[in-house]
Amino acid sequence: MSTQAATAAARRGKLTPEREAELYEAVIGLLREGGYDAVTMEGVAARTKCGKATLYRQWGTKPRLVTAALDKHRCPVFTGIDTGSLVGDLREAARLAASRRERDAELMEAVSQAYIQHPDLRAALRETVLEPEVAALDRILARAVERGEIDAGNPAIAFVAPCFLGMLRIERIFEDRFADASTLRTFVDAVLLPALRAERSADGAEPGA
């Protein structure tokens, strides 16, 4: 746990779990209704009959409160996946992501523009929401390297997490192209696995280079 997260957790210790959940639900409700700009400390306080000072004392800033609410609401997707093979792990990651994307996509879209415009929100979301998922995907690849399934020097390794998470982000934008329920499984089989299995020639160059 980071220093910031530990400090926030210590502050939140004064709230009951029920009260904390109520505050988070108010934030999620405001996000759904009007996006990030619709969430204000005043609005959350009014909706929950909570003092605004309490919110600032517990979370310090609006980005921290929003990030905490999103983190509590979402279910980790890739953490804990370990089928014993790279193919199994990536296909399981695709299955889990597909089963949860509708639940999380709407909320992530609600903060996507704010993510670009507000550095504080971007930093908080990266630390709390994004980095754990990236780390879980990186562990899948590290185990595949240890098992000898892929080359440790394959440059495609660095692109797996960004590409996987990017697909989750753009699927709804390209719904005319990616409307099939098996989109993520196809992405794994047709794009990620071939790239990860690509072999280098004796001089270290990629085939065909």
C-alpha cells in the first residue's frame, strides 16, 4: 500500500463501513448522472446528509474520493489468474474482462475526459485502479517467460497490458466492428499470442526484418 493510500485509509477508519459505502454510492450515482464534473463535495454531502468537512477530512480531495469510490465499486479483473499456461491465462483474462466490461465501462467513460484534463485524478486512478491490473498482466507474462513459453527479449511483452486495456476502452467506440461477444478472445488468439510467440533470428532481428 502506498503512503498516500495508507494515510487515506487511516483517515477513513473513523467512518463505519456502512457510512463509507453510502458515500461511495452517492459518488457513483453522480458520475452516472453527469460525469466527473457533476461530482462535487457539496453534492455528495447534500445527497448523503454528510458534512462537507468530513469528506475533506477523510479523502482530502475530490479526485481521491472519486478514485476510492471507483475502486470500491469495481471488481479486480486480472488479479489471481494462474491457469498454468500463457494461453490459458490470456484466454481467462479475456473471458473475465468480457464478463465485466459492461459493468465498468460506463463509469470509466464517465471519467475518461477528466482523466486527461485533471492530473490529480489521473495520478490517483493510475495508482489505485490501473496499476494493479497492469501488474497482474505483467505477472502472467513473467510466469510465461519463466516457463520458457515466450522469449524474455520479445518487445511485444511491453505492449500486452496497454493493448489489452486499450481494447476494453475502444470496444464501445468500434461497436460496429467489435460487436461479437468473442471479441476479446479473438484479440488474444489473433493478435497477442502470435506476437508473443514470434521468434527472433540468429542476429536478434525479427523475422522478415
